[in-house]
Amino acid sequence: MDEIDRRIRPEETSNGLQFKTDDGWTYRYVNGEIGIEYPEGKKEPDVLYKYYNCSHNSLDALQKSYLFASRLGFYKDQALLNDPFDCTQYVLATDPKLSISDLENRMCEINHFYKKEMDKFDGKGEIYHTALRNIALALYNTSIWRNFGIIAMTADWKNPCMWAHYTQNNQGFAVGFYTENLKSIQKLKGPFFMHYKDNPESLIVDFKQENYPLSLLYVQNIKLTSWEYEQEWRFVAGEKGMDIDEQSGHELGIKNGDYNKRRISYQEFQGKIIKEIILGYYFDPAFRNDKVGKITTKKGDGTQDEDKVSLLNYIVKNQIDTYMLYPTSQYNFDKPQINIWKEDDLFKYERVSIPRIECRTEDFQNLEINEHF
């Protein structure tokens, strides 16, 4: 590996390709399978959680039993990923051993847009070469994501930042999925623990389509250390003909595929794949005070909160084990279980376990109580 520009070249094995980063992560594409060897031996969690806000899209995914496989880009003017450095070509580098003519030929095989764009450049000088390499990396990465997507999860159900960022300030919910059943979904590979790194090496690519998987594995696995609090585990979803970025697809000369193919179904595991649903602390005001009560289904303006109703109907119909997020006195979260049922068109609940308060006995022993209190 070049210590100056931090490029790293995959090495060929008897049955594939692999490379190792300077901090000990090994990425492999062997016998048609992608995989990562972690330096400290990460153990896959038994349950992985996905955080949701209480919205139409979230409830559609839950009710129709699918997980949405995102990618860098846009759909209906909405960014599909919240980090502009996620899944980008910035951790890729063109092979310096590859001649410009070979690079041109391989790029023409990947996408006909290359020639149209390069015709804008006069001559074959350094500016042309630099532009060619930059455009080649962008096109290469875009071509990869035509048929792949990522599904982000975490083993941490009690992270306050995650609840704030992904559940609309604790008004949403988290779904716990059994990892083994997720791994049984044919279109998914993983889960892979994220590699948090502020100065990652650049993987040298040769622009051969048969080596896409190794590039894909690395590109989707790198995130800045600012995101480390998420402790993310990620699945890679693959199916030919997934959609392409609406804003750049036409410009890149790529016809959009079927956007619905990004909906990865777990219908075959219905009733076996969801372990639990955790409702946010602000999901309903009654949760925080009363052991038994009625769940509010009205918005502040008095109109019915259809998304909230849909979630409650789903829980009741499928008899999902349900919990509520509850802060304790030691700056931690507990999740007491609650029963939810429907009676006379009203949703009611009962808290069946008591949240841990976590106060120490000595705190009370050393407390001086004013006699006039």
C-alpha cells in the first residue's frame, strides 16, 4: 500500500480477491461470496433493530413486510441516504497501471455515457486524463448501485441519539428483527459491521464488471467516525434492475429500473422474523404516567393520526410483543412491556412490567429531609 496516497490493491487468491486495511480489516470476494474478517472478531447480535418514524412509508413497509434497500442518490427529490459520503466513489481509485486507452475501452463497456462526456474535452492532455479518471470512478460506482442497495440496522435499541434522529424525536418506534431469519432472505448478504474511519484507504479498481462485488463491499462499509455512535450493522441487498438515481440517471445514460425491487420482502418469515416493537417515549403521553390507560389517536389539531392507528392495528392484529421506551434515573433506558388491545374502537394499554428506577439505597440513607417538608 502506498503510504502517501493510501491506495490499496486487492490481491488475487486461488478463488477470488481480497485486501487488508492498515487497521486489520480483511475484505474478501471468494467463491462468489463477499465477506469481512474483523480484527477483533465481532459477534453478530441475535437481534437487530431498525428505527422508524411514524409515517406512511414506515407503516407501508411494516404492513407489507418489506425492508427498503437504499443507495446514494435521490428519489422524488428525496435523498435516499442521510450521509453524502456514504456509498460514494471517494474511497475508490483508478488503477495507475491501467493505460488511458484501456481505461477508455473498459468505460465504454460499462456505460456509453463515457464517450459523450469525454468528447467535450479537446486533446489528450493532463486535464483530459484527470477528468477521465474522475468520471470513470463516478460511473463505475453508479453502475454498481444499479443492482444493489443497503439496509441499515443496529444492535442498540436504547441509544438516545438514534431515537432522536430517526424516530421523529421519540414519537416513532423501533422494530427488533431476528438476525438469523434476516440472513435467510435470499436477496440479502450480511450483516456487516460498519468500519468507522476518518482517513480510509482508497481501493484500486480495474473497472472489470466481474470484480464489482469487492468494490461494493468496501464502498458500502466505510463511514466517518462521527457516525460511530450508531454501531451499525448493514445488509447488502442485490437484485438486477433496481432503480437508479432519478436526478443523474438520465444524464449518466442509464435507464431507470424497477424502483419496487428495492423493497426486500420478508413475507415468507411473517410471524417468525419480528421479535418485538418498542414505542418511543413520546409516542403517547399516557405511557409516561399511567399503568393502564387509553392511547390517544388524535393529532394536536383534532384530526385522526392515521399512521399511529395503522401501527396500533398492526400490533394488535399480529400480537406483537410490545414495549415502551422509558428513561431511568441513571441516564439510561429501560423497556417495560405493555399489552395493547382494541375495545369499542379505542386502543387501550396496560403496563405489565415496572421500569427499573436504578436508585441506590445509600442515596436515600444520606438524604437529609427537612422536618417541614
